[in-house]
Amino acid sequence: MISQSNHEQGAGADAATRPRESRALGLVQHKRPGGRPRILIGKPGLDGHDRGAKYVAHILRDAGFEVIYTGIRRTPEQIVSSAIQEDVDAIGLSLLSGAHNLLFAKVIELLRQQGADDIVVFGGGTIPDADQIALKQLGVAAVFTPGTPAQTIVETIQQLLIPAKCSA
Amino acid sequence: MTQQLEDLVDVVRGPVGPEQVRAAARLMSLLEDDPDQVHRLRRIAADTRPALVVGVTGPPGAGKSTLTDALVTCARKRDKARRIGVIAVDPSSPFSGGAVLGDRVRMMRHATDESIFIRSLATRGHLGGVSRGARGVIAVMRLLGCEIILVETVGVGQSEIEVAQLADIVVIVLAPGQGDGVQLLKAGLMEIGDLFIVNKADRDGAGLLNRQLTSALQMGLGKRATPGHFPSGAPAVLMASATEQQGIDEIMGYLEQRAEAGVS
């Protein structure tokens, strides 16, 4: 599926002939000309099941994003601090521990406190439908549960980062 | 664009705090996306303090990130007041242009330390081991008052030596099992190192690598102008184990000594 989506985006066939430094695939119109969308992926809390997080990091890389992967067992403070230093456009939190309500709220609160609430927050993991509604109300832009196709994840994130929708 | 750059510089020069960090990060992005703007930054911020730029390079898997993390921890302990910058470079995919920047993950214990600023950069197709954005990020880190800036390159082969142009001191990190004495005769990496680290010193072959390196440097195969040597005259080769926290103090001591001797 991943290689198919790359081919559809034109990255496959003419990748070899395109000059390296101008490999803008027209995926996401970044708010800065010459910029690349940057996303931080991390796992807050105590759960160590990182396969999903690594999978999303991988598909986002294949879609042209720069992904800062911060690993497992991070605190919301570590995640937010890293996201700000890296000037990311979005944070993706992977949670399979059940602690999503608490940890998403904490991350969003910290972003707000540090003047960085323009950073889009999305999540992935075993998050029940009822909780997803609450999370969206908190400000989580999207939630991807296990089994969501790669294409859907990439397109949703691309939509979320379209400049018109970003606050200046 | 100019105004935005100037506004950001003003905030970075301002009081320490979340606003300063955010502005610095944004300034870094601006300069990464448009590296030519570095000249403008240097004009309006000519008063920035000097910093010691240390390049950390070596083949993939030698332990550069882990060693950089250990050096940051050590530098922290030796001087709690000093601000430290880290630039970690990883390759962009030649197919998609995207990247997984996975060096910071090894330094996460420093993530909430306000005196340590870590920035991950993708090469964005640039060859040479670093990225076009690195100069801009170094300039912003100087503006922030970083006294030491560690630049960790991608895992390099023999020809990616661009870090030598950016750094005051180049540290080459090697690990046992990556080649023999003949490998060390080859050009490139051997010629830019000020300090050679045999990392993973606890593994088989570390002693042998140390001897081969020392012998190669004694034969004059190192840097032409200022060969990497200790004050005693011995070639600058140190054993270390980043994961076991061995040899880190010695490396830091050497870097501080070179800094004091006025490396520029």
C-alpha cells in the first residue's frame, strides 16, 4: 500500500531523475516557502508498544514529512519541550495504555502555556469512540485507531496542515 | 521576511523563557528553509558571543548520538550555568524527501533542561554529511548564548567531511569491527579528525582498533596542518564506552583544554 501511494504521488517513477534538492513533491503546501512539514511522534506515559508509532513515522516519511521520533515513556513536558525546539507543525501521540484522556489534556495544556497552541495535535491507539469525542473537544484534531489505512492517516494529516487552516 | 527575521532576533536576544525558545526555534526554521538569510542574521547580530563548535562524526552505528548525549550530560555536570546546543543530522529519503530524525530520541533526558537546546535537521538532499541549514542553526545557537555547540553528522563514509568546515574541533567516533588498518589508510575521514574515539570499548577488537589508529596517526596519516595530538605528543586517540559512561570525562577535558587554548 505504501509503495502504491508513493507511485500515485509521482515519487516512484521519476524519483531517480528529479534533482535531489528540489524534491518538493507538492504534498503539503508548507506555510514557509522552501519548508518541509515537521511532525513529532512520541509515546507519553508508561506503555512501551511502539510498533504503531514507528509505523506512522515510517509512512509519514514516505509521504515527504520530516518526522522527529522521540520514543517511548516520555512525559508530556519532554514531548512539548522537544516539539517547540524542533518547531514542528504537528505532534502525534501514540497511546495504548488507557491514559489518553489525561495525557492528551496535559500536552494540550502545556502547549497553550508555552504559547505553542498552533501546533496541531493528533493521536493514535486504542481509544474508544466516546473518548475520541471528548478528545476532539479538548483540541485533538484527529484520532487514528488501529487498522486505519496509511493513506487515510497521511491525507488527514496533510489536510490538517494546509496553511489556510493554520493560525498565523 | 526581513522584518520577521528581525522580530525573531529581538525576542531571541530578550529574556530567557518560553518565548525566547519558540522564537529561536522559528528563526532556525526560517534559516533552514532559506540558508542565504544567514548573512542577514550575521549583519544584525554581529555581537554574538563565540562558541566552541564540536563536530561529532563517524560511520553509521559507531555510537555518535549516544556519545553526544553522554558528552552533554558531562558538560552539564562540569558547568551548570553553561548553555549547550546540539544539532543532530539525519538523512532525507532520496525517494520521498521525507526523513525520520532519530537522534534526539537518544538524548531525551535533556529535553526539559532549559540550558540545552537540541535541534534535529534532515539533510534535504544535501551531500557532505551535514545540511545547508546547519550554519543558520549554529548562528541562532550562538545568539542564544550557547557556549558549546555539538554538531552530530549523519553516519558517514569516507568522503563526507563537510563538518570540518563548520566545526572548530572534529571528533571521529569509531567502533570495533568496522575495518582494519588498511581501511584507516584511506583518505577523507582520517584527515579531518582532531580527536579519535574508539567507542564501544568494552567490545572485542577495541584494543586492536586503538593500536591501528595510533599507529596510523603516528605515521602522519592524520590532519596535515594540526595533527590530532595530546600535549604529550601522543596521537589523540581515546577509548570510551558511551553506554557505560567510560572515557567521557577525558573527552570533555580534551575539548575544554582545546577551547581554552583558543581554537577558532
